Amino acid sequence: MNTAFQPAAEDLKEAGIAFETLDLLYKKSRNYDTLSKNIAREVKRRAKEGDVCYCVYGAVTEDRAAQSLLGKNTVVIEGVGKAASAAAKAGLFGKFTSVSAYELEGAKLALPLVIYDIADRQLAGDVKLLLAEKFGDEAPCAYIDGQTLKKIPLYEADRQKSYGASCALVVYDTPLLEKKRFDLDDFLAILRLLRAPDGCPWDRVQTHESIRINCIEEAYELVDAIDKGDPEKMREEAGDVLMQAAFHTLMEEEKGNFTMTDVLSEVCLKLISRHTHVFGKDRAQGADGALSVWEKNKMTEKHQTTFSDAVNDVPEGFPALLRAQKIAKRMEKGGWDKATVENFERKFREEYAEFKSALAAGDKGHISEELGDVLFCTVELGRAAGVDCEQALLDTVKKCAARYNAYEALVLADGKDVNALSDEEKDAYYRRAKDAART
């Protein structure tokens, strides 16, 4: 018998059946994995000497050591599983998820849920913390100790009088509108309800095109929260970005084109196939080396046989500076001029002269074209310096706005009109505003 600390041990004693326990191995083993291996090793050793009956509490499938002993010379006499017994006592019938408390971490969990093998208070505390993260502290539960059952909220799981091999925790399912913690399935269920015939009239009529701009807006709001270093806002905006992706996915699911499982599968496969320096045989030194492996794998995956294919793959909906920088980078990989400060100085003089010529001629279309060339030169300067041009301009815009706010506040504080200042006054206020913005 694996341990004397189970109800069946008392039954065997009463029946006068002699048995040995492996409790000594519990004391010698560092963790549950080691214990299971040590038990299996000892049972196999005894089996070489003659027939062995290895008794466990519950079902064979609930005991890892027993599972490893199964073979052609093994006869299984199955009993009532610990999970099934606990579920019946808690009033669960039909489908439920079950897992040993020792194997809870990393397990895929769904409600209703049965956690068995809650052997001690420390283990109960670990169970509580893991489940609270997913289901919330107040999740309704039943604590089962042998034949007794007590209804408790999850946060009381490690506050019970006793623990042991016959102890289990049953976490009941909760109606959607009563939940405090949600998972991806809940999220999709809510969106499907909104899109249902009796759901929200606004959500039902939306199309990819009608909410297209929302993707951009939500992404920028997340970036803004990141720039501000605001974790609470980041959490909120990340949810909004996720909602956009899920909404577009559900619209395609309704058409029978693809599902969220397809989306998740594709992105997981992409992460694996592009990180061959992690999951494959490639090697990468540092971040730059890893990026090179990623880009090589990306070109292979997208069947890009030329650098022009990679250039043309940059989305047209990107902000102009971001798209310019990405295209220039891919052109350079394909043999185009390398971005250097020296090249910029020469090229900028050429492009600026052409811009001035177009300006003098007064041709609006030509002026716009040449100004675009000047701006593209500036992007090349940013690349040469290793700077994100989009972020650099955003930072400057933010800085300029802050300086103007300080400038106007100073002018108004002196009772003056911002549009009625002399050049000397403007310069003086600007210098004061610049100094104020630094402090």
C-alpha cells in the first residue's frame, strides 16, 4: 500500500489482511515526481521476488506511480476514483475536470473542477493561490474531508481543520454574469452573445470595414499607456486591442472561414517556426542575431524569393514614417545604399535643392514630391543613427506641445494676448517656457 494515511488501510486492518506501506519513501522523497519514481522502483524490485499487490487510494489513473507500473504482466482492479467520489459528494454529475493537488501547476483547468490529494495546509495554500488567479478568491467551493462536506469560498481552502489523502476541493461552475474572473472562452462567449440575433443591435450590424479604424485607435491608446508607464491603463488598453482581434475573428467564424482556434494555432506555429534559434538548430548571438534568424525564417515562410517581395509586404496602412523606415531597411538588405550620416548630408543637399527649385516654380504636385524626398532623407538619417523615427517625432511633438502649454500659461499669467506679442517678447517667453519644461 502506498500509505497508511488513507481510509482503505483501516479497512484492511479490520479484515485482518497483512500489508506493508511505503510511507518511508514519502519522507525520503524531495517532491511528488521523485516520490512516484521511488514508489514505482520499489514495487518493481518487490515484483522480482514474487507477485505483488500494490494498493492505492482511488483510481489507478490518479496515481502516477501506478500508471508507470502498467504492463502486460499487470492486472488492474479498478476502484472508485478520488475525483469521482468527491464530485458525487459535491453533487457534480456529468462532465468535470479533475487533477491532483500535486500536479495542479501548469494543468489546463476548467469549471467545474475537482482537486484531490490535498494532503496538508501548505499544499492547500498553494492550490488556493493558483486557483484564485484564474477563478477569483470568492469562487464557490466544497471542501470534502472523508465523508464530510463544507461549502466555502475559495479563499478559505487553507483554513480548514484537517487535511489528508481523502481531502478534496470542488470548485463549482459560476454563471457568466456572476463571474469576477474570466478566461478566453468566457470572452468569446460574451462577444458571441453580443453578435447573436437577440444581442446588441450595434454589435450585430458591424463589419470589418465599419470598425477598421478602431483597431488603429485602440493600438495607439495602448502605445500611449505604455509611453506613460501606466500599468492599469496598459491592462485596460491591451484588453481593447484583444477585443478588436477577437471581434474580427468572430465575424469570419460566422462566415465559416476560420475560428479563434485557427488564429491561435497559426500564431503559435509562427512563433515556433520563426524562433529556430530556440526551437530548432539555428544559433543566434544576441538580439541582432536573433532578429536576423527571425527575418530569414519569415521570408521563407512567406515564400519571399526576392527582396522586392519583402519590400512590398510592408503594410500600406502603417504611419508614413514607420513605413518609410521599414521599407528603407528592407531595401538596404537587398543591396540599396547603406544609411550613413555621410550619405545623408550629400543626399539631403541634393533633395533640398530640388525642393527649393520646385517651390520657386510653384508647382504644388512637384513641391509635394520633392518634400517627400527630403522627409525620406531624414528617415535615412534616423536609421543611420539607430533611432526609431516614428517615436522620435512623437517625442518631439509631445515636447513642443508641453513647451507651448508652458509658454501660453506664462503669457496669460502676465495678462497678455498670445497673438499680440512682439518678437522680443515671444523669444523671452519661449526661453522661460523651455526652462520651465525642463524642470
